[in-house]
Amino acid sequence: MHSFGIAQEALGVSWLGNPSKQYALGNRSVRSLLNLQENGSSARALNLIAIWSKHGLSPDYHQRPLFISSLLNRSIIVKHRLRQNELDTFTEKRSSATKVILPIDPTELGSGAMSFFIGQKRYANLISELLGRAGQSITRDQELLGLIDSLPSLDPFLMRERLKQAGFEAARCYFELSDADSSRMTEFTQREVAPLVGMSFGDLGVSLDDLTTKLAAKVMTNASDVDMEPLRLGMGMQANEFQEGIFCWKGFIYYKWSMTNLLPNVRPVLEELLAVRPTGSATSYERTYIESAKSRLTGTVSEAFDTMRTTLKVYDDAYRDLTRNGQPRAFREFLLRAPRLFNELGERLGAIQNVVSFWCFRFPAGSSKRIGAAELIDLLTDFESSLSTPAVSAVQGGVWSA
């Protein structure tokens, strides 16, 4: 375990569990850590321990690491809503942050862990002491942490595209969906690939259910083995293009699945947001701002969903051309050019997810919607800020733009 020369309290490091002994699994913090390991959402958590466990022996993992620091490269990074007692961890006012969790023993999470927030007070000293060395590697890892903190979510498709644009190249294994999300997406993915299976094998007297299950599993694991060769050859793609294409296909399935799951939760949140009124006294200026901000937010969320639908329709049209008309070219070209759309989808989806998740965190089901004017203004300002910087669209009206 790395030894800190500066007092940990002064650096702002928090402990999850007891650092001096094996920590009981009954402890709430350790239970939460174990639950995050097993059930974490791809958009909320980047589980580098799981990636190390699964791919740690592969050459690509070692040749193209995400972080140079092995300590950071075996961490869990989480998008976190700040609790009341955490607000003074930062010099500036913010409602969410990116937490880095460093287990004492990555093979035994029950041992506990320590954590810190990216950008917290005395952050530069903390990183310098934590990584234990000076030079280019610490600068590189610190820049990467800052970039990750700037993302609205940790979904692997958005993250990979943004990191590539910033010059950070890492092995593909770092950009996988969590096992929990892959499992939750199973049925949705099978329905998505079923038209392709039906087109390819419908007249061969084979079990379409078995083939659908098999193809869905290969897409989710980004497999490009011999069983996928007929599809690769039919689409006229080189091996490396095909592997990238399967990754992109999985990305669009993920975004369709995420939007399908998010949509039923958005309407109730927007209805509650429009109905909420500040408790206590409020100035006329505050009341005017609150009502105008609520109106802007509902319009912005609606516009964001319309943009996502337009973007996903480009995928649907290309896929339909392949499965209904037997024309692979449009789908092939779409997949090769698709990563630029991950900025569009990931930014907007992540921003809406943030609004929904924080509203539900602040106002659990069945709770009274009591909130003062100042807090409500802060909340609405934060929501507007998160929704105000969408990526430049790569598609307009269903047509690719330059």
C-alpha cells in the first residue's frame, strides 16, 4: 500500500472501511463498494479493477494503459452526487463530482478503500503525493483525470471518443460496458439483431432463436471471430474495420436501450419540476427566474430527446437498408463514420440522466417536495448548465454533415 508522506486528513483523503485491519462486509461503505462492483452502471462507474482482472494479462492492456499509474489503473471511478457534508470539499460551488476509489487490496474489496474527488481542495498536492513521482507521467494522468471529470457520464462510447480527440489512446478493453449493463441489455440486444439473423438464415431451417442469442452475445463482447466472417465479408470490411464497426454497433444499441429506459422516468420528473413551488419567502425576481428556468428546462429536455431520436434514426435507416433490402453499403458506411455521433448522443443523454437522477435523489418517491427558493434556484441553474453545452451535431435532419 502506498505510504503518504503528507497527513491524509490534510490531503482530503476519505476512508471507506478501516485501513488498519480487514473490514467487515457488514459495513455500509464496503457493502456499497461491493454492490458497485457487481451492479454498477456503465454511465456512472468506470471499474478499472474489473478490467484489470479480465484483461490484465493481455499485451494490449499493458502496451496501451489508460493511466500510467498502476494505482489509478486499478481504481473505480464514479460520477457522484455530493452530499451536504461534502459540499465544502471544493472551493467552488458544485452539486456533483467525480470520485476516485482506491481499494486497499484490489483482489479483496472487503478490505476497504480510500477515495478522493477530482479537483477537490489541495488536489495538486494530493495527486503529487499519491502518485509518488514527478515528471511527465503524473502530468499526463492528471490531465486525463481532469478530462474524465469534465464528461457528463462515463459511458464508454462517449468517453472513448472524447479521449481520442484529446490525444489519449488506450486499449479497447477499457471501453467495455459493465457486466451488469451487458446483462440488463441482453433481451434488447437480441431483439435488435433478430432482423439481421432472419435475413441471413431464415430459409436455412436452423434455429433462429439460437443464432440470435449467439450473435447478440458476440456483439456485446465485441467478438470478431470466424463465426462473424460471413457478416464481415458481406459488408466488405477489413478485419480492423469490422472490429471497430461491431464496437460502434454495440454503442448504438446501448444508446437506444438507455433512451428507452430513461424516457418513462423523464415525464414524471418534469411534471414534478413544473409543479414545485419554493417554500418560505421569495422575492419577485426569484419567482420570475424559477418559473422561466423551469420553462426553459422542459423545452431543452424535449429538444434534446428530439435530437437523439434524429441521430438514432440515421442508424435505424442504415440498419433497415441492410436487413430489409439486403444493401450492406449504407450500414457499413454508417458504422465507419459513427463515432462522431457518440459525442452528440452521449452528451445529451448524460445531461438528461443527471437531471433525472439528481431530482430523484433530492426528492425520493413519496417525499414532500419542500425546497427553499435559494436551493431551488441553485438546482435549476445546475440543470441548465449541464444541458447547455451539447456537442456540435454531426447529423442534421437525418443527413450526414461534413
